[in-house]
Amino acid sequence: MWPQPRIGAWSDAQSVRPTEALPAGRLCTAGTYQGERLQGIRGSSGPAFLYQVRGDILTDPSDVQAMYDNIPVAEKKLQWIEGTTARWDGYLEFQRRPQPMLDWFARYI
């Protein structure tokens, strides 16, 4: 059986410190990242599903991609939300297009 799945990434508004592993069972979008924040992600050991508004003006897509690339498991997915610059659209992604996440849940939970 897999370890606890990892869903989403840290958000600036959440209380997860950068050195902690990706929180288990959390649906959220990525915040603004810098290289040292990738350290905690390397401790992840279960499946991961990250999603992010690619055009979010507060987030650099290369930081989110680096975060995804540094998750040390093969069972991971990064879903970009396209066609918007509004961070809020990331929070609404599950309500608007639930199937990718439901498929992920069905596979790993």
C-alpha cells in the first residue's frame, strides 16, 4: 500500500513551513517558491497531485515545475490551469473540472 498521498502544494496563506514535507491530503495551489523551499518536497514519499494557475502573477511557473521535478516519486502529476491569471481560478478548479482529481483519488486512495 502507498504511503499517505500528497495533494497540491503549499500556499502562501497556509501555515506550512518550507522545510516540512508536502502536507498529506491537502487540496491547494502552489504559492511563490524559491530554491530553498524545494528542500521539504524531497521528503515526499507518496503519490502527488499538484495543480497551479500557469498565468498566476504571484507565481513563477518555473518554480512550480522545479517543485514537481523534485518530488522523488514516479507517481506524480502536475496539472496546469490555463487561460487565466486569477489565482482564485486555481481554488475553483476542483469544482469546475473535478474529473482529473477524481481519477487520481480513485487510483491512489
